[in-house]
Amino acid sequence: MSRPAVLGFVPRLALPYPALPSPAAAAVGEGGGPPPRRARPVRRRLVSVRLVCEGPFAAPDGYPPVGVPVRSPRDVFAVMAPFAARECAESFWVLPLDSQHRLAARGPVVVTRGLLNASLVHPREVFRPALAANAAALILVHNHPSGDPAPSADDRAVTVQMVQAGHLLDVPVHDHVVIGRGRYTSFAEAGLL
């Protein structure tokens, strides 16, 4: 395994927990009857707990290699449609670009997976993969599982926030593409950036 998926684990634990007396046994003990027998401790095991770091999806067949230019929203759609098609919840990706507008990472970086119709996004998570890839710019992409790529008010607010963060970090956001079923909406083409 080139990159370990498991960040940490809790070793197997065997913790004894005393069994609690049943309410009927407690009632017998209070009424002057024989004292309740001491219950044997019940042993329960916590088998393991693992924290898993989710890496990028394996690129689908035909995904362009690093260094392929992404010059238009149609190029973004062609690159991202296979990823968006397999998501049943809203997902948010970052496409880091180098100074020649070529893909600067091995594939899109999924920033968050959300609910059926929402995805929580913060600039810290969006720009981390861009900075790690030494990106000169980035393109934001997310899907609408409903199939309608029309941007919502939340989509517009998130885009404004990311553009402002990009100005501060000197990593401009060139576009935000919303992908629906077989269609897309580009914030740059629509004049929403």
C-alpha cells in the first residue's frame, strides 16, 4: 500500500463491566429476602476503532494525465462528469492548475461529500490541496444529484467566499462548475464570478 489508509487505531481492549442486577432482584433484596447474589462481571470487547483518511478516487478509464490543459468549462465537464456521475450525494472537488492551466494533481481532490442536496465547504479545506500541489490557480467543481445544474444561493455565497480567499492567498479561482445530469453551469460563463 503506497499510502496507508489507516491513520491510527485503538488496540483491542478487554474491559470488564459489572452486570447490573435486574429490577426484580433488587426488589427481592429490599423486601428482606435473601440478598442478591453477586453477579459475575460481564466481559465486553472493543474490537478496534480506526480513523481512515479518504484519499482521491481512482481515476476512471480515460481520465487525462497530469499536465493536460483545462482551458474551458467544457474541458472541466469532460474531466469531471465521470466522477460526478457516480455520486449520489452532493460532492465538492478542486482541480488544481499550474501556471499553464494544466492539471497540477493526479486527479480531482474531493474536498467534501455532503448530504443529498448540500455540502459544507470551508476555504481551509478547499485551498489545502491547491497549496500542496503548488497550484497557480484552481477550479471549483461540485455536482447536483438532482440533475439540475442551476446554482443555488448557497452555491453563489460559497463561490464569493472562495474567490475572496483566493485573492488573499494569491491562488485565483478561475471558475466554479456545477455538474448535473449531462449538463453543467459555469460561473465564469454566466458572469457570476
